[in-house]
Amino acid sequence: MIKESPNKTISNNPRKSKESIRLPKNSSPSILKIAKECNYAVHLGDYLDMNIAFNLAVDLESKIKKPVSIFYNNKHYSLRTTSYDSFIDVLELRNQLSSTVRSLIPNVIHQCYEDDNARPKPVKYLIEFHTFENQVDGLNYTLKLLDNYDITAYMKRVSGTYKILTSPFISRNQIINEIEKIKNRDDSKNLRIRHYAETSYHFDYKYQIQVDILNTSSDAFDLQKQVTKTTGMNTRIEEFYEDSFSVLTEQSNDWDEIQEMLLRINKTDLGVKPIVHVLEYTPSLKN
């Protein structure tokens, strides 16, 4: 399980380090960037089902007292906090949330896009009530929703059937309010919460584990040697900001592989506080 805070405190009055970092020749480049084109958020998990993701977002928002957004990439629904410009602020928020909700294993997600218009945005929500084979039945049902529950819906033809949907909502509270109007009625039995198709984006992830953060490069080199000795894993050292040296594992596209690496680290007696960093990117069309 990911623990809560960096192993050593970061100086409140950072000064530019004079220590040089010599990386092993076989180190792969870090996928992580601390740059002006990057936004950061606490990543709270990915889910295949929209309704599960929606309910978890509502539950987490009430527990952590922070807004939770959902993103969709045509494969899974990603739950995350509001994004920030500051990497340090997100690290602090991640540690705070980990302490607040013990069952939560938060990661840090990096959204780095030179074109801000390419940056994925949160989904919008709609309600799917029913599917009819007959257009007249579908039209009558939309009128019933309006007359009986003051719910405005429309028909969408899909593969010869007629789906009854609401217009998209930005807020989950708006969706919840609409559902409350029809709750415990027969017409609520088949309703499903869906994402608005226009708010899905083409993105994927790469992963890298930050084994720990230390204040000096000598401490970082010592930890690097210990990690190699106890786990057999290659690591590298990055100075993301002044007097803050991060020991990082190799990158991976495979979430299961990252979890196995994390387990190996946590089984040691190094006393480290590892964090999984998630780099969101847009895959090449060639892939």
C-alpha cells in the first residue's frame, strides 16, 4: 500500500543545490516533467463502469471535501481531483488525502500538453431511461417524463432502436436532482448514468514509481544503492525542484508490472514512502 508522506521533510527555504547528479549510463529517461505546460492532480483510480465511477466520485467527494472529476478515454473512467499548476501542492494534497481516507491509495497524475486545447476535460453526464423499438412509443415516453416528472428528454436513434436520454449536464448534482424526481417509481428501474460522447478523449498512461524524496543527493545515492540491493531494480535520481532529490524506478506502460514493483519496494525494510506517478499522454495514431 502506498504510504503517506515523504521520508524526509523538504526545506521550507529552498536554496539552489551545488551538488551534481551523475546518472548511471543505463538509466532510462524519466517520463515525469515539472514544466509550465503541465497540470497535476491526485489520481484516485480508474474504473470500467460509469455508474460505479459516478457513485465512487460522489462518495469520495463527501469524504475528502474536495471536488472529484471523471475523465474518459474510451476504455476506462478516471477519477481525479481538480488539477493544479503546482507539483508541490499536489504532492501535499496527495499525502493529506492518503491520511484522511486510509482505504485510499492515491497517485499523482501529470497532464503535460503544449497545446492546452489538446488537454482532456472532465466528462459531462446524461441519463439513459429506456430503449424502444418503436419511435411512437419513444416519443410518448418523453412526453410522460415531462408531464409526470418535469424531466426534459429526447430520443436518439441507435441501430434501429430509440434511446431516451436527457441533455448533458456538467454537474453530478444536476444528475442526482433529476434522478430524485423519479426515484422509487417504475420508470426508474432501467435508468443508467452515461457520459456524453463528445467528452471522451484519446489518452493513455505511462507509469513511474517515486521511491522516495530526499534532501541531498548523497542520501539519494545511498537509497538508490539500497533499492538495487534489496529489490534488484534499476533506479535513477531526478532533482525536480531545489534541494529535492527523487529516486525513481524505470518507467512502464503496464499497470500490473508497476504494482508488482511497488509490492517489492514495500516488502523491504527501507522505510520509504513510494508514490506512483501517472503520465497522461496522447498516443500516436501510428500506435
